[in-house]
Amino acid sequence: MTALPENSVVAVIGSGAMGAGIAQVAAAAGYRVKLYDTRPEAVSKALLDIGKMYGKLAEKGRMTAQQAQDATARLQPAASLSDVADAALVVEAIVENLDVKRSVFAELEAVVSEDCILATNTSSISVTAIAAKLRHPERLVGMHFFNPVPLMALVEVISGLATSADVAATVYDTAQAWGKMPVHAKSTPGFIVNRVARPFYAEGWRLLSEQAGDAATIDAVLREAGGFRMGPFELMDLIGHDVNFSVTQSVFGAYFNDPRFTPSVLQQEMVNAGFLGRKSGRGFYHYG
Ligand code: NAD
């Protein structure tokens, strides 16, 4: 198996933080990208942000002005799911909810061609479960990017029980063609990274609830002395507390309420308040 050819159509469903990053990377690698979101304003914002990012990369000499212009021209909005009928690959990056993902993939399957690959960027939901209701569950695979997508090389290519080896291999090779460092993984709760990361967040919440230090102190200690690139609270602000909380809930449930993965009531309150982090302008920190 080889990567999907350049110029293939990649549909990105969900144009939030992850969808925009995935679209940016795919278009820069020479693929034609269609961006869809139930909120059209999210698509417009993503297109605007990606254009700005290409502009910055061109200023820094990381791509030429011509490359930036060509990549921008390869991006287009999709007004509805039926507009992505010509996709060779769909990457779904919508809300972290099994039922919603299943219903979007069911709609997509009715629209796309037989050989179109369906990929989910889910952080934690069983790829096997997302695929189970499809007519062709073998074509669905996890393509799990990390935030911010343009900067983070790792992509977990996750096979569910029904995923075909050819599909996983094509997505692996395509991620490489996009300049990423893919790894194969099986569908287990949280996969590799989000499983290992749970205790990092959980201990942060425990430290905070025991008043060992405030969020900024704990972040600074882990960043400056612990060697982590970001502390737990600034990282959760980047990820989005809604997304991070859903992932913890999903891993907790998938391991039959193993107390090691118990979600934090403090984080639940932040979600209730809409203090989602960078994307809402306020989390543990305030953003411009
Ligand atoms: P986000 O909230 O920034 O964006 C999600 C977008 O999906 C929103 O614009 C929303 O309008 C749209 N959407 C919701 N339901 C939809 C539907 N039915 N059809 C089309 N669009 C719909 O979220 P995000 O951070 O980009 O996360 C998206 C997915 O990526 C989630 O599954 C999440 O778990 C996963 N993920 C997130 C991160 C992260 O750090 N944020 C990292 C890896 C994976």
C-alpha cells in the first residue's frame, strides 16, 4: 500500500482546533481539502486562520509565497456532507461523542464512494465501536493527531477489530506524506498517548484540590524543573477542558470505572462555566 496520491480530495469534518490544523497540514502537502462544520462560521474562521498561518510560514521562509498561495487555493468550504462525495479520505474531527460520530459516519457512508477511507480523530472513543454500525466497518480507522496539529509530528493510526490492514497502511503512509510520524496502535481506551497522559492530569487535579500549589505554580514546576513542555493546566487549557473532560470520562467508563481514571469535579465545573481554555478565552489562564 502507498499513500493516497497528492491532489486527492481530503474531507475534514469539524473545523475546530483539530480540523483546522489537519486541513492546514493536508493542503500544504498537496491534497485538495474540503472543510465542513455544522457551524459555517467555524469553517470561515478555520480558512481565515489557515491563510494567516501560511502567511506566517512564508514570512519565516518555511514555505515560499507561491506554496502558500497554492496551498490556500487547495482549501475550500463544504456547505453540506453531500459536498464531500468525491473524497478519497474523510477525517472526522467533531465533538467527542460516540453517538454523534456514528451518525455522521452513517451519513457520510451514504455519500462517499466505496473505496473512500473514513478516519476518526477521536482521542479516546473505541474505533471498533464507531465503525460497528457502518455497512463497511473495515474502511474506518483512527487517525489521531495531536494539538497543535502543524507542530506535533505524532499520529496514532488506530485499528479497530474490523479495520482492514490495507486501510491502516494507507493512512499510515498518507500521514508520512503529510510530514508526520505515524505509529500503528490498536483500539484500546485512550490509545497510547491519552492513556499514559491521564495520570498526569489526574495528579495535577489532586495537587490543586489539596492546595499543594496553585495552577501556575504546578505548571511552572513541571515545565521548568520537571522537563515537561507544558504543565497539566496550561496543557488542558490548550486542549480544551470540554474535550479533556470527555476523554477522561470515556477512558474511565471504558475501564469499568477504574478509580485511577476518575474525572475531576473541578474540571466538570470549569466545563459547566464555559471556561474551556484558549478557545473560549478563559480557562486557568486568560487569553487575548
Ligand atoms: P473543537 O470543539 O475545537 O471543534 C469541534 C468542531 O466540530 C466544532 O467547530 C463543532 O461545531 C463541530 N461539530 C460538532 N458536531 C458536529 C457535527 N455533527 N458535524 C460537523 N461538525 C460538528 O474540538 P477539537 O479540539 O477540534 O476536537 C475535535 C475532535 O478531535 C474530538 O474528537 C477530540 O477528542 C479530538 N482531539 C482533540 C485534541 C485536542 O487537543 N483538542 C487532540 C486530539 C484529538
